[in-house]
Amino acid sequence: METTEGHLLGGRVRYAQPRAGFRSGIEPVLLAAFVPARPGEAVLEGGAGAGAALLCLAARVPGLRGLGIERDPALAALARANAAANAQPGLVFQQGDIGHLGHHAGGAFDHAFANPPYHPAGGSASPDPGREDAKRAAPGTLAGWTEALARCLRPRGTLTLILPAGGAPEVLAAMAAAGVGGGVLLPLWPKPGRAAKLLLLRGTKGGKAPFRVLAGLVLHREEGGFTTEAESLLRDGAALTSD
């Protein structure tokens, strides 16, 4: 696999990714910012790719024990190399299928999170098989990932996903079926006054708190460039709180 060398979080994280095919955007960085992990906890990422989200989370929260599951063996190997390059021995990346994960990791994690495939099947396929696999979702994919990750959580553990606005009903229903409640939804507004295309959604295993919709985050200024709030997450490694 031919790769490019780059950085995340304003240079705090060294990050190599494939030159062609699926490449990371801002989604894994925002996802990591919304995971309420604390030092020393165990975290799980489904569909880890080259490790962007776990690396960003570990850069913000020291002493994490993290497991990333990635179906593509070449990407899993690249994620391991990225962990080594960032001196993160607590992060482990394994090749595997997220659908089988909950059967052998039940109750082991304080937090689970993912940027799952969510583009609907059909339409023009990507010429790169890896990119196509990473983005396409068969019917029920979001629910399946939600249920698999929820099985891996200890009681009061959190499940966090980044997904399109239209996927929220499917995921919320799957969370409820898996005993994950206390939902918190954070819209990601592209610009002021624009409809949110993406959102962050988090729930707690066994949670009973009322569902909440937060004020959300505006990503870009009208005149272009990231907002100050977005910059604090993408460059400075700040956390997205639900206060």
C-alpha cells in the first residue's frame, strides 16, 4: 500500500494513510472529541481504518487502553504502524469483522465508538474497492454496528457514533433495543443557517436520562475556513462536551 505522511491535531499526531482509496476527513477527529473517556479506561473503535480516531482520542486522554477493529488487513497494519510512530503502546489494532465482535468482547469496554459506513447501496461505485467497502452500507448496517458495539460495553459505558442525519432513527431504535439510553445528539452545521448533514450521537448502556439535543457545532464560517470552535477541536485537541 502506497501511503502519504501527514499530521492530525495541528501536528500532535503523526498520521500515514493510503495515497489512494479511502482517506480520513474531519469525521474521526470530531468523533474522538465527543467520546467522554478518562485516563486509564478501555475504549473500542469499530472500523478503525488507519487509526485516526483512536490516535486523536489517545492524544487527548493519556493512559488509554484502546482496541481498533478493522476489516481491511492492510489498513489494520497501517494503524499499528501509526500507533508505533506516535508512541502509543496502549493502542492495539486487529483485523476483524465488527459483526462478530460482541460475541467475544462482551462487557469489556468503558466506551465504544465508530464512524460506520452510511452511504446507501447503489449509485456510482468507487473504482477503489477499499473506499467502496468503507463508505457503502447495506440495509441494517447502522443497526448492526450499533448492536455489536453495545454488546461490548460494561454497564454505564458509552456508545458514540458519527452518522448522517437520516440515520438517526435507525440508530436510536437499535440503541433502545440494546439497552443504550440517555441519548445525546449534537448536530454538525456546515455553515451558519445551513441544515446539518452529519451529527454525533451518544448513549449510555443502561442510561435512563431524558434524550437531549445539544446546540450543535458550526464547522465553517460564512466567508470560508473553520470556525474558532471547530479549530479548537481539529487543531488543538479540545473535547466536545455535552454541558
